Amino acid sequence: MRPDNDTFLKALLRQKCDYTPIWLMRQAGRYLSEYNATRAKAGSFMKLAQSPDLACEVTLQPVERFKLDAAILFSDILTIPDAMGLGLSFVAGEGPKFAKPVRSEEDVKVLHVPDIDQSLRYVTDAVRTIRKALHNRIPLIGFSGSPFTLACYMVEGGSSKDYRNLKTMMYTRPELLHRLLDVNAESVTAYLNAQIESGAQAVQIFDTWGGTLSEPSFKEFSLRYIEKIISGLHKTFDGEPVPVIVFTKGADQWLELIAHCGAQAVGLDWTSNLARARSRVADCVALQGNLDPMVLFGSEERIREEARRVIDDYGVVGHGGHVFNLGHGINQFTPPEAVEILVDEVHRYSRDFHR
Amino acid sequence: MRPDNDTFLKALLRQKCDYTPIWLMRQAGRYLSEYNATRAKAGSFMKLAQSPDLACEVTLQPVERFKLDAAILFSDILTIPDAMGLGLSFVAGEGPKFAKPVRSEEDVKVLHVPDIDQSLRYVTDAVRTIRKALHNRIPLIGFSGSPFTLACYMVEGGSSKDYRNLKTMMYTRPELLHRLLDVNAESVTAYLNAQIESGAQAVQIFDTWGGTLSEPSFKEFSLRYIEKIISGLHKTFDGEPVPVIVFTKGADQWLELIAHCGAQAVGLDWTSNLARARSRVADCVALQGNLDPMVLFGSEERIREEARRVIDDYGVVGHGGHVFNLGHGINQFTPPEAVEILVDEVHRYSRDFHR
């Protein structure tokens, strides 16, 4: 059943809308005081993500505060490797850490696709809880990290500046990395399908680190596995199409490639020129993006001006599809009032582009 | 006077060469044990950079070890803001820090173009010392950070993940940032001209953080100032042309813009497709790059294969110009033997592309 406000889904499917829909990556996050309160109640980030009720609570917070056109499941991209038994924890100020990074042939061999129903039940439970709480007002987005992005964290054991361990594996033992990526791709497919079956009405694949590769490596180690996932996802559920968004940061140079991976929409960071991007994909996919998240630290007039620039860049929507978003997750120090201004300007100014 | 091996200069000027020249960003660095020995002798990174004799010693180390086609002045990109009195220091594991970051109107007002002869004499002295020690074997490259990249460090007070302070200034007080960039551009022009007068035979402008901007901001806050610098640089010195290389990381999407900034060559990181890049600039500039520095952690065969791929991508040189380089500074953990393999393969394999 379509949600009351299905503008976001229509934009992804390149159907006629009344205005340009907007949601923000990491919209349920630390820039909201109510999020911090719930997180404190949970005790830790992982406990927050693993409690369906609390995950539901924070998912709805930005949606209650702002007129956003979609909610996104509150979770972490590293739930899959955690479910594989790598031992995820979050060290304050250092980001995610895995107790058992994947480095050797032996480490790769013992990796298995996790049983979603068992070890990731908290995620599908959260999806169901959120869908109920949303009362079908707006659609819910499910998500996962891409196989390559998950591999980056799994091999490095956490964040990295240069992906030295991952790339050493790539340039010395490519077949080992492929085996790891195969397990990841199968896991992500099952995971996203489980989210869809539980009620996610669109899904986004975050290929956060694909942009650190050369073009041949991006095709071989990242895009190929994204294509594999998309070909294995439910195309429709409950009689409704389930659009897929692929977001690779820093990948403007590969836009044509990504546009043909089977996704309905491609996310762009703020370094892309949206007008050129649109002409390059020739409206064969919708585009999502692409405001610099730091614009939200600007004056009200500047926020409105930059929002209009993004909408102007995309142009008259016609047979295209544009979902307004930031080009990256919202910064934790963003003043919430800035989001209100942004949402207002996007909704107001974009109407003329949809007549 | 042209150096005995002027292949690098000829490639930048798109003149006929016998093979593709190669140098590596950060070629004098921590991956070399002899560098670490000299650095230990100096006591600190800044003392190393500020001693013309020791700076000369480390500049020559990679040139003695490998058959590189150019030497690059050993220095730091933050010498200019240090000379402006911002108090540069290096904290182990944290990178550069400024005691007095530039945040307010008052901070910007008191900034002045430093007297190069006085406060940056150690750099021009190093250039002269290195030129003598090189005995005209290969050319010496001088360099500077771009005005925007310097501003990033000056406003943030050090490294940053999101450039929140810089971008807050950009989106709230653009005129203030422009004033700062004006001072930086004038300083960089004087600094690079002083390096040229002291013997630098080519110069590179490192626009390391320009790629964190949106396209309109990149044009307004970075590229405009690079153009200003280039128009103020000595075109020739001692009867010889002095080519300029501009390297903006993560800027493939703006290649056409950068190619028309007045530089003779554009540096590309490893995410660019060199064949497409070349056709986009239609041989109006030389291109420099663009191997993933992490390839040097691969097997010998993989290093040779990836080096050949870059050369194949550029193609038969004809009226173009290609300088082989990494797409970023060499990683500190790189095995030096890998560099030897790379230089060998580039020199050997590229000959056929220059017939």
C-alpha cells in the first residue's frame, strides 16, 4: 500500500510529483537533542541500534520535527559483519572497531552469510515497529553498506585513511578479496530482502568507500557486487515496486557506469554538477542529492540560496526524478533550525519545477 | 640551462621525449630509512625543513636511490602561514597544528604577505643548495599549497575531516574568506617566484583540499586564486620556460576548468580514467599521474601490470605530454623496492609510446 505521502517513491520511479521530496542522510542523529537523550537511555550506540523500540523512537524523531518525505531505518552499516561474528564495538572518538579483522585466507574461509532471521532479527523487528509507528504517512527506507564498503571495515578492523590492509589484499590476493566480497554480496542481498519483507519501501546501498578505488578496481571490486545484489532483490513487494538507490561517495567520474547497475536512483555528493550529471544519465535513473552538508552552517539566506541552486541545477523535472538530499550525512553540530529552513525552501521553491 | 636529463620538463611542455618521465609525490619521505636517519639528526620535521643542508640531503636521497626524472624540494606546504606568524608545530600522530588559527575578522585583518627574503629564506636557500648538489643532472621542482588549501589549515588550525570552521566562514562571511585568500594568493605568488629565482625549474601547486568544495565554490574560492597566482608567475627564467603543474585531489569532475587555469600540466589522482581525461583536455595541457599509491604494496607483477595500464590509458603520446606519478603522496610504509620496480617498468614500457 502506497503511503499517504508517496512523493519520495514517485520521484525515485520518475513519476510526476507536486514538488521535490527531501530526506537527509543520517537524519536521525546527534544534531538532535532528542536523539542524544534516547541514546543516553540506551547506554550505547549498538544497544540503541539493537533495540527495535528505541531504534523506532530515533527513526521517527526527525520525521516529527521536520516535514521530511521519507524516514530511514536507524541502524548501522556494520550490522552484517557484526552478525558474522567479527565483534563490533564503538570506541568514543575513534569510530567502529572489529575485534577480529579479516586478514588471512583462514579468516576469509570461516566467514559465512549470517542467518538474518536469527542474528539480525533486531533489524527486521525495528523495520516492522517503525512501519507501524509511521501509520503509512511517509515511506520507510531500508539500507545496507555495499560489499566493498563492508570489506573495507572488515579487513582494516575499523576506519582507515588509506585502506592499506584492504588494498594490499586487493593487489596481492585479489581472489581472496573476491571470496570475501561474494559472502558480503550474498549477505547484503538476504539482509535487504528481509528488510523489504518486513516493510522497507525503498532501499539504499551505501558504497561509502567505493570512491577510493581506481576505475578498473571500482568495476571489479565494488560495482560488480552491487549489480549482483540488485539482481537478487525483490523488484516489487506487496504489489508495489521497491526502488533501489546506490550512493558512492566521490564517484562522479563513474556516473554512467553506476547509472546502469540496475538501481532506480543514484546518489551524488556535493562535488557533482547536477545539471551535467542529469544530462550524462539522460534521465535513465533518478538522481539524489547533492547539497554540501556544511551549507547548513550558513546564514538562512545562504541556505535558501544554495537549496535553490541545487533545484535549478536539476532543472524542470519532466521525465526525470530528483530526490533532494545532502551529499553526505548531516554533521553532528548542525543547528536543527537550519534543517527546517532547508526543508521549507526545497518544498516551496521546487513546485514550479514540477508543473 | 636545461638539465642533462630534461625529459620531465619536455613532457610538461608537450615536447618529444624518449620515454615517460616519473617522479613521486612525497618521494623524499618516511618510507626511506635514510630519510628517517636525517630526520632524527634534525630533531624535528620543522627543523629538517628549515635547515637548507638537511633539506638538500633528503631531497637528494630518492634521486640517488632511484632513476627518478625530477627532484622536488623537501619542504612543507604550511611554511607560508607559519611565516605569517600563526605558529606551526607538528604533534606526533595528529599532523600540523597552528597556535593561532584564523577565525575572526580581526584575525584576517592582521594577516600580511610575509617577507619571503626574511622569513622564508630557509626555503630559497634550500633551493639554491639543492640545485648545486644536483649538478644539473635532473630538474628541481618547487611547490606551494594553493591559497584555498592553506586557508583550510589556517582556519581549522590543523587537519580536519569536515572543514566546519572554514566552511562556516565560507557560507556566512564569504568576503572575509576572500580577503584571506587574497593574502594567500599574493604570498604564494611571491613565494613561488622566489623559488624560481633561486633555481626551481618547474613548480607544482598542491590544491589538496579543493576537491572538498562544490563546483561553484571551487571556482570562486580555489580555482580563481590559482589562476591569479599563475598569471603572476615568471613564465620563463634564465631563458627557460618554467612549467606549472596544478594538482587538485578529487577533482576529475572539474578537469576542463582546471585545464584552462594557465598551468602547463594538471595532476590527477588514481580515480580518474586517464584516457578520458586526455580526450577531455584535448592535449591542451600535459597530464600528471595517476597510479594508486597502494599498488606499491602489490606483487612485482601487479606493480608492473598497473604501471603499464596507466601508460596504456594515456596512449601514444604524440602531441600530448604525460608525467608518470602516483595519484597522491607515497605511503610511509611503502617498501622501497616497489619504487625501483615501478620506475623500471615506466621507463622500459613507455618507450614504444614515444616513437
